[in-house]
Amino acid sequence: GEEGHITTLAVDPLYQRRKIGERILLVLLEEAILRGASHLNLEVRESNRAAQNLYRKYGFREAAIRKNYYTDSGENAV
């Protein structure tokens, strides 16, 4: 359909800060476009500022807060 949803994007902490997450995101964006998506959604931990900045760089914007979204910690999702 027109909407895509990224459910999980993660990089092992030993390999963070090497633009691996950014390259994964770009591949996912390209694949979504090829499949006809005109909108993409994802959730990100409220505390994960680095990921939020990356997503903003590629046009994502905050739409809502999902309270207690993450079952492991009860943290909110943006």
C-alpha cells in the first residue's frame, strides 16, 4: 500500500557511530519507495535522541507520543 512501517532498526553498540544505521535507513527508504510507499512510520524511544536526529534528517517528524510503548522498560515512543 501507500504506507510503510519500519518496525526495528538497530545497530550493535560496538558498531554504532559508524553510519551503519544511516545506511540501513537509506536502504529501507529506497525499498519502500520501490514498493510504492508514499508514507513511512516508525517509533523511536523517547530517550534515543541520536536516532530521532537521524530520522529528522531524512524527513521524519513527530506525529504522536505512544505512552508505555516499550514493554521491556515502559518507555514512551515518539
